[in-house]
Amino acid sequence: MGILKQLQGIALDGNNLQGSIPYDLCHLEALNGLMLSDNTLSSKIPPCFLSLISLRELNLGSNNFSYGVLSSLWSLEHFLQ
């Protein structure tokens, strides 16, 4: 997936995805929307998400992330505008 450098959006809601979010997503520099809700993803959000400066829409709801795993996303200044 990391070779799709111009990919702007991914919608994989409700696909029964399991495990962790792949680090390959961090190579998608043009990504402005990522929808991964309603899956069974767990673990942590890759720290490299902080480098996705084009990301404007992110939905990670209804997964199995541990409490507090999203706190690092509050530092995404471009996302909070």
C-alpha cells in the first residue's frame, strides 16, 4: 500500500480488519481521509501518523484500541484547524 503515494482516501469501515494499523499508511503523503471504524483493530496508532500533514479526516471509532492510545493525535495541529 505504501507505493500508492498519490492515494488521497481510504475507506475500510466495517471490514473486520484485525491487528494493528500498518506503518505503510505513513508513506501515503497525499492521504487526506482515512476511515477505519467498525473493525477490530488494536495496538497503538503508528507515531508516524504525526507526519501525515494532508490528513484532514480520520475515523478510528469502534475498534479495540486501549484507552489513551489516541492522545498523540492531539498534537496534529493541521488536523485541529
